[in-house]
Amino acid sequence: MLEFASIGILVTMSLALVRALLGPTVYDRILALNLFSTKTVLLIAVAGFLTGRPEWLDLALLYTLISFISLLAVLRFSKYGNLGDDERAKR
Amino acid sequence: MTLVLEASLFVFLLVIAVAITRTKDLFAAAMLSGIFSLASAGLFTLLDAVDVAFTEAAVGAGISTIVILGTLSLTDPVEIRTRRPLLPLGVVLLTGMALVWGTLDMPAFGDASAPIHLHVAPRYLSESGAAIGIPNVVTSILASYRGYDTLGELFVVTTAGIGVMLLLGRGESRP
């Protein structure tokens, strides 16, 4: 069962990768990055149970936090064109 | 099954690396480098190097993406190529071959008679549970046997963080 789950996650990862490679707009690529990070988290969680180490679940949670922060930065960049400059961002 | 997962992740890494070098859209390259870090972090986790994987995810997928985007906001988002980069390609190929050549001297993966498994590792494995009281051996080594070392690393990381904050800080005195 876990094998099927990991195969499915791998297929989803490759689809997200295809979208990141082709994706004509910026939002395709952002979505692809977000999807890929979510799938990495899922893959680590499933692989943890597959190899008998469910502690990897904690690791997967930490990965989610990291990818959330970087997603915020990416979205801020794509909206304002820069990261921290409030004066320029207001314009 | 783990072998299938590792092989697929290696294929992903290869595809992403080639795509990063081929693309002219620098935002796409930034996104792809984030994906590359995530895939390699997953691969490190599968290879049981959990601490390396976590560093890769934090530095590669987290901070590097943000820093690359910050750089991108200061430059043009499209790469301009003037000539075929043959010299860098040669340097990269030479370095890669030297690295592969360097690994030939290393003991085989999982070799029980490798020096690292014979020197202090048996003592850590047999005694750390009772001596330190932490079930994870890596954690007990980092937090107790090499506690001062880890403390020094924390100082270094804190100093680096202060430096970054000083560089990026939104100073009110800035014109």
C-alpha cells in the first residue's frame, strides 16, 4: 500500500516538474514549486513509514514550515518585484 | 522500493540541473533551484543523512531561494548570453571528474570495515544510550560529546545572522 502511495507521489512530482520546466507564466512555476515541496514532504513521510522510521514525520513537518516561508518570499517578489523595500512596494 | 525512490529522485535532479543551465528565464531558474534543493533534500533523507537533508532544505530551498529572488529584483529577469560557455563547461567537467576520481579511494557504501565504523563509532553506539540518555545517537554526539563544538557553531550562525540583518536591515537613516 505504501509502495503504491510513493509511486503516486513520484508521478505527481514528475508532473509538477514538467509544469515547472514548461510553465509559461510565473504562477505555473510558483505553483509547481509549492506542489513539489508538498510532495517532498509527503514522500519523506511515506518513506519513513516504508523503511520503519516514522520519526521522519517530524522532519516532514519542519520541511513544511521552511517551504511556507520561502513561498511567502516568492509571492511577495512576484507581486511587488522586490523583497523588503516598503517604499518601492507601495508604489 | 527505496532504490526506486532514490533512482527517480536522481533522474529528477539530472533533469532539473540540465533545465537550470538551459533556461534563459532567471525566475524559472530560481524556482527550479528551489525544486532541486527539495529533491536533493528528499534524496539525502532516503540515504539516511537526515541532518544534511535538513540543512539542504533550510539553506537550499529556504534561504537560497529568497536570496536569489532578492538578487533578481535588482537585475534583469532575462539572462543575456554572448558566447558559448566552453571554458566554464571544461572547468566543471574537470572538477567533476576530479571529484569522482577522489571517491575511488573511499570505502564502499555500507562497508562495515570502513575506518569510520571502527574508530569511535562502536563506543558511541554501545554507550551513548546509557551515558547520555538520548535515544538518537547522532543527537547525543552533537549535543553532548561535541557540545562545545555545536556551541561554537551556534555563535558562528548567530554572528552570520547579525551580519545579514545589518546588511539587509531597513535602516531609518537611509536616504
